[in-house]
Amino acid sequence: MKERTAGPALLILPALIALGVFFLYPLLSMLVSAFTDPEPGLGNFAWFFGEQANMQVLGRTFSTAFWVTLVALALSYPYAYAMTIAGPRAKAVLTLLVLVPFWTSLMVRTFAWVILLQDTGVINKALGAIGMGPFSLIRTQTGVVIGMVQLLMPFMVLPLYAVMSGIDRRLLSAATSLGAHPVKAFLQVYVPQSLPGVSAGCLTVFISALGFYVTPALLGSPTDALISQQIFTQVNGLLKWGRGGAMGVVLLGLTLAMIALLAVTLRRTGRKVTG
């Protein structure tokens, strides 16, 4: 009996080892360096919270992640909804368009946006043809948001589609047959049932956007750097591992706090709905 119960546990041992080596060890090393390098204490955190520039970078990082999440949700919700009502062929095409970015390198897609967003790029030329622009899209926060939205949209579309595909559309027909306006029926019947997909997609996109480095570095300006770029500067440029670790710990702590707050909010909302 002991051998039978130990067998399945051994199957996950390689995954646990990989998790420890590639995730837990770097995380603990960052945590230790934040409190010990160059000397033990809270000096790195005092430096971080004492510099106004660091607070601006932290706020810019969260605001950028917020706008990326909001724009991705606005674009992904109707796209995922269209996937649920499309026919088999159209659904296959829409699904393929979502999955294609996973088959292309992030660097390649980001460099493509560099070409598209430059002052003499395709987008500005197209806008100029209709009497608009040119706009400064490269080396701006707008360009960063555009690039990050395109890269992260699949992580919003897929959770939304997974939830929306399980919603019974006959509920909308029932609501309209009882006298509800189609728009009101959609907002009050369909949208609440899709909220689990909305929360899952928003959480995934928001957390991923907080740690982006390549896209802000290539599409953004050094004066509008995000915290990932500042961590790279501290560690790779200035060799201040303690300060870089402190910035990483602050970002991780705030992210975990937001996840906990979201979990509590969703739990309370679920209780109110069921109550």
C-alpha cells in the first residue's frame, strides 16, 4: 500500500525540483539581498521610499498596468463574445488569431511595433492619408500601452471565452421575452455571469504588465521608465543588488496585497449574490 501511495507523489517531484531551482531560489536570493546587501538592515527600503523618483516610477508602473488591463478588457470582451456566437469556421479563424501570437517571439512582435509606431511608420502614414496626425507614438507611454495590450490580449480573451462559452444564452431570450430590453438583458443577465472570466483575465494581464521589461524598454522613453527597467539599472548597471532586491520585494508585496484584496472582494460579492 505504501508503494502505491508514494508512486503518484514521485511523479510531481521533478516539477517541484524545477519550481524550487528556477523560482523559489531566485526569489529567496532577492529577498535576502534586499535585507543584507551592502549591509544588514532596512537601508535599501529606506532608500526606496525616501526617493521621490522611486515613488513616481512605482506609480507609473501601476498606472500603466491599469490602462493596459482596461484597454485589453475593452477589446477582448466583444472579441470573446463574438467567438461564442460565431459559426464553426468563423470561430476557428478567431481562435487561430488569438493563438498565433503565442507562436511568435515577444522580441519579434515588439520590434514590429517599433516599425509600426515610428514617426514615419505605417500607422502615421495611414492616419496622414485621412488627414490626421502625425502623432508621437514611439518613445511614449501611449506606444508602450499599445504594444503591451497587443501582447497580453490573448491572456484576456481565453479566460473570457472559457467562461462565456458556458453561459446559457437562452437566459437572454427568456429575459427579452419577459419584456426586458436586449441591452438591459445583456447587462443584467449575461455580464454578471461573465465576471469570473473578467476577474481572471484582468488579474492575469495586470500582474503580467507589472513585470514587463522588453516592451517598455523598446517602445518607451528612459524618462518614463517602469520599475522593471529601474531594477535592471540597479542590478546590471550599478551592481546594487540590494536596492534591486528591495524594489522587487516592494513590487511583489504590493502585487500579493492586491491579489488578497481582490480575493476578499470577490468572496464578499459572491456571498451577497448567493444571499
